[in-house]
Amino acid sequence: MPAEKIRVEVQGRSLDLSNLDKVLFPEAGFTKGEVIDYYTRIAPVLLPHLRDRALTRIRFPNGVDDKSFFEKNAPAATPDWVRVETLPAPGSSKARETVDYVVADDLPTLVWLANLAALELHTPQWRVGAEPDLMVVDLDPGAPAALPQCAQVALLMRDRLAADGLDSFPKTSGKKGMQLCCPIAGKQSADVVSDYAHRIAAELERESPKTIVSKMAKKLRPGKVFIDWSQNNAAKTTVAPYSLRAQALPSVSTPLTWEEVTEFASGSVRRFSPAEVLARVDTYGDLLAPLLKGGPKLPV
């Protein structure tokens, strides 16, 4: 049966949207139409964090309970008005030298991606043609450690980074962990940024060896929080703020206040739904807006 389509105009671009009633989050009955609606409404705060960044998508054509696939290359039927950048592909699993990346600079591109069931949007710490302007550390709990322990480590890391003159901004991963994001000068290589993050993670591990691990080996992680400094490798990506996550119930990688992180650390944790995140933006604006203004060079 052919897909049911509806033609819409988005900022002067014509798009054919299909199967809007298709349920992509079965447990919540959350449809593709609702995914598109969320991304349309969150776009004013999401797009600045996607702009000029090579975009990796995780697509779920038949919903989160079915198969998914990572997509870096622009699909064959990409409209000619979508920005595509051919860039080196460090660490490509398919031994490709370059990838034709989609760059989501505008609302029509974001709606087009949502219509493709690109539920998750992941970006590197660099903008096209530039050195990293973000340092990101992923706080990944090894069971029985969980989000409260991540929040406790986030507070420690915030204070340590502040001692080096770095501001850090927290967000949930939308799954089980957290990320801290620091605006930096964009004048140092990914290797320099990664080495600095590694050094700080190892320092915190030495200070709190029972709760923190900075080594990659998964056998070391149970009951501890892994500070994943490798997110700053040029080949790595991190889920974008405000991106949906493919959980049983639709959740969002949500910017937090430090007061909320303190509450999380005491055990008062939660995930945020798309509707809640839209309401938070109405209340707080973009809590990660400072990431867009740049920051200092890292001390090396």
C-alpha cells in the first residue's frame, strides 16, 4: 500500500510528509507526526546547536521497538536545497575517506529529517572547517551506579574545571547518564582537547577511586561512573541537546540547571518528555546558550 503523503510548505520549501499516524514509540502511542511537531517547535533552540556541524542520525523507520541504523551519508533522495558537506571520515568503519554529511542549518532540513524517522541527532564537537569549540565529557554509570551518581561526579567535575577557568553546562543524555559541555576557544586540536579531558578524568579517578573510573575497560565500570573523555576525539559524536532518544517512552537530552543537578545527586532524578522540555524552554530559554558564545583556550 503506498505511503499516505501530505505536502507542506516550510519556510518556502515544499516537503512531502508521509505516514504521520505511524506510531514510532509504541508504549506511549507517540507518532511520527508528533515527532515532527516536537522538532518543529523545539527548532529555535535546537538549530543553533546543530548549525555548521556534520550530522549523524539514528533512524527508526518502524519505531523504537524495531531495527534502527546509523546514517552519516546523505541519503540518495536528499533534496538539492539540503546542505551537504563532503568531509574526511576519521575512523570510518567502512574505510571511507570522505562522507557526504548533512548539515541541519534550517527548519526545512530538520522537518525533512524528522519525516525520515531520524529520531536521534548526534554531532561532533567541531564545526565544519574549524577546530573544536566544545569540550564534552560523558558520564556513564555502571550498574548499580545510576543517574544520582552521575550527578555527584558532575558536581565534582564542575568544580575542578572551574579551577582551570572553564564553565561547564550539564544536560541529561536522555538515557541513563549525563554530559557536561564546556565552551572553548576553537583554537586547539581535537587531540589536545581529548588529552586535557583525559587528564582531568584521571585526576578525579585518583581522588575518588571507589566511585569514578577513567579507563575504557568495561570490566572496571560496575558501581562506578565512567568519565568518557574520548567524546572529544575527532571521530566521535555526542547526542545533541534537545534531541529525542529512542527509549520505550520518548525522552529528550535535556539541559539542566546546576540546582537540578544537586537535586539529582540526592536521588531526585527523572527523565523529561518532549512536552516537558518544550515547557522548560518557555520557562528557562536555552540553558545551553552560553555554549554558542565560545570560551577560553584549555590549559595545557
